Amino acid sequence: MHTLLTWLGTKDLENMLVEAHAAISTIALKSTISFDKIVILSNKDEDKWNQFERFLQKRMAIANRPNQDIKVYKAHIDSPIDYQSISKVADQWISKLSHEADTLSINLTSGTPTMTTLSVLIGKGKSNTRFLQSSPKNEVIEVEIPLDFAHAYVQSASKGIAAKATSEPSLYRAFDQLTSHSDAMKTAIKKAQKIATSEVPTLILGETGTGKELMANAIHQGSLRAQKSLRIVNCGALAENIVDSILFGHKKGAFTGADKDHPGLFEQADGGTLFLDEVGELPLNVQVKLLRALQQGEVTRLGDTKSINVDVRIIAATHQDLSALVAQGKFREDLFYRLAVGIIDMPSLNQRKADIPYIVEQLAEQINLAGAKHPSYKSKNISDKAINFICTQSWPGNIRELWSTLNRAYLWSDNRVVDEKDIADSMINIQKNKPDHKITMSIHDKIDIVQITDDIQKKYVIAALKASGNVKKQATKILGLKDHQTLTNWMKRLNIETDS
């Protein structure tokens, strides 16, 4: 598709009244490319817009050129020379149209010098744009913008982000808060650094407590949008009756209590990033509007009929299996593929054992800093044995569970050094109900029930020994055996050996 974007000039309207050509009609009729869509922006003379649309449609029809998609749109600008408001409108339209079209042609003749200047600055940032103007003799001229001028745009465009933001030092600094001594975390960060510099939607997957929000913040800080806002919302914490309003906004009177217009998070994050945590919790009707926002770059406030153009990068996260939700009809398949362009798997704490000592030190430092505000608090250290013990535990709640456990240990301990017993006493055992898998067999089946039970016992004994640091007395309690000699007999029978 080929699109023409132009401002509506005074000369265009004056010549229309005498059935004469001006810049817009000249370019539309004489361009070497026929335009499938013509978008005209204006902030005045609204009573003449329909007449101009009909005038141009008629001229295009006579010339046997496409004429069905020609429309004048209201530009919400403060004045014809206000750089800030014109920049916002131009950026929204150029971003939207260049994304939709194969080529986007921009008319530089119609409109004020401010409009023309910003159209060039913003348009040069898109790879599929070209610039046209008409001469006094109604000739079409394709304008070549010098390369050094385009480079200057990168430094001073409306996004206001210097070219240095793309350099490696600033990118890597954005990820400094993420501990990455383990191979699993290094792999995740390496992917995230590549994703950060792109504009693709991103989906962060991982168990609860793995630091998905911290990763989302790092991606935003390492992107070209770092100087714009990052808005965060936990979709699972929103009541279904307000999630639409929170994300997309509402008009005054849209519902009881809506006493004024309210911009949603998409509008608040315009130019920046919106992080949708627990995106799998979104109702299906809201998923439809989210898909439209991703596809078309526009949202509609609740109770309104007009669409608002937005430029927002989406980062979503979930601990759920979205592909399973898609199969169950609880999550839209088209939305899933829209979000899952840049995918990052956050490793669990079990997958990043090498990071645990460093994470413990960081968390302990935070606990001491917070405690220092209280006059009676005494700063504490944590022993190496305690850290080693922490490394042997499973931590199903990941960093969030570890954080809570350390807080309890530091709170309850009267010693200046937190030891492994303090940690063990501070851990919470959550009994999880495991699904009852019904076993069915046919008359011709044949199994080794002894081998099956031995395999199960062996896995649990190994896990208990690991959790206890190979302390048989503690492992015996974990397994519910009567004494550690029983455990020793089991280990011999199951061919389990330990270092101690």
C-alpha cells in the first residue's frame, strides 16, 4: 500500500474554490506512485473539509487513480507554529502510517514551516518514507534530504534521546541490577540486551518471584525509550469491571462515578513502555482491545467513539503457560503471537545456583539498610555456612521467597551473625496438593512395581539429603523415618552414596 500524508494548506482550500490545482491535488495526481490512501491533517476550516475531500476524490476519479480512501483528520495542535503539539501529532501519524504502508510519501509544500520542518525530522527516522513538493508550475519534485541532516535528526528528534543511548556502556548499565554469574542468567540477559534496542513486543516468562519486573525495567532502561515513562500494571490485581478503564481510559459519564475524562495507561505511556505483568489474567474482551492497540497503534476510551493514536512499546510477563491457555480458549492465539516476538525465559533460582551467594549478599545489605532506620536495630552478617545451606534449598518461590526468609531470619535472630539454623527456622513449609493422577491398566499390561517404588524412594532420599546438606539426622526428619539408621539402610539398598 502507498500512502500520502499532508497538512491542509490555505492555498489548497483557496484553489479548490475556483476548481484549480494546488500542492495536494498536484502531488496526488502527478506522483509517479498512485496513492491507495491519502491522509490530510488540519486544525482549522473544518466546515470546508468535506468539500475538499469531494473535490480531491473527483479529480482522482477523473484521472483513474484510487479515490476511496481520502480523508481529512482533525489535528489537535495549540497553534500552527507550536513545535511541541505539532511534533506529537506528526510523530503519531508518521509512525502509524509508515508501519502500515509499503511507502509513505510526505508533502512538504502545504502547511506552515513548523509543520514542514517536523515532518522532515520525524519522517527521516522511517526507512520507507519519501518527501515530495510541488512547484509554482504544478510540477511534482521528489526531495532528497542530505544524509548529514538525517544524522542530526537522530540527535534532536522529538523523542529527545541522544544517539549515545544506543552505545554499549549505557545498555549494559541498564542491566547492572541483574545478578548474572550463572550461565542461565547470562543467556537471559544477552537476549534481553538485543531485544532492548529493538521496538518489538516482548514476553517475559518465568516462575513467580524470578524477577520479571526487574528484567522489564532493565529492557526499558536499555532502550531508545529510556527517557520516557515506564508504566507498570499487574493485570491479575485488577477487577474485571475496571481493567478496561485502567488500560484504555474513559470519558466523563461513561459509568457511575466517571465525573471527568481519564487517560488510560496506554496514553500515559505514550512514547514510552507499558509493562503488563500477569498478562494471562486479562479478560478476553480486553484482550481484543489490547490486540488492536498493538496492531494499529490506537486505543478508544470507554464511552467514546473516537480513537486515539498512541506510540507504546509493550512488555508483558506471566508465570502461566500461555500456550496452554490458548488451547483452553482462555487466551487469544493472535494476541499470543503478537506479544511473543521477543521472548525471555527467566531462570528459576534452582537454575542459577552460582548467583545465590551474590543475591543473598545484596538482599542482606538491603535488610540492614532498612533496619538502620530503627534505633534498636543492630546490623548483622550472614555466615558462609548459612549461605551454603541456602544454596542447597529448592526455593519454589524463588527470589521473593528467599527475600522473605532472610527478613524473618534477620528479625528473629539475636546474634550478630545469622547462621544456617536461623535460616532453617525461618523457612516456611507450604504443603502443595498434588493432582491425583488416576492410573488405568489393561489385562495385558506388565510392570515392575518394586522398581517403580524404588525409583520414587531414591528421588526423595536424594532430595532430602541435598536439602539437609547431607546431614542424615535432618534428612531423616524430612523423610519421616524413625531414625537415621533406617535412612542408612535405605541408602545402601538404593545405591545412594554421599560425600559425608
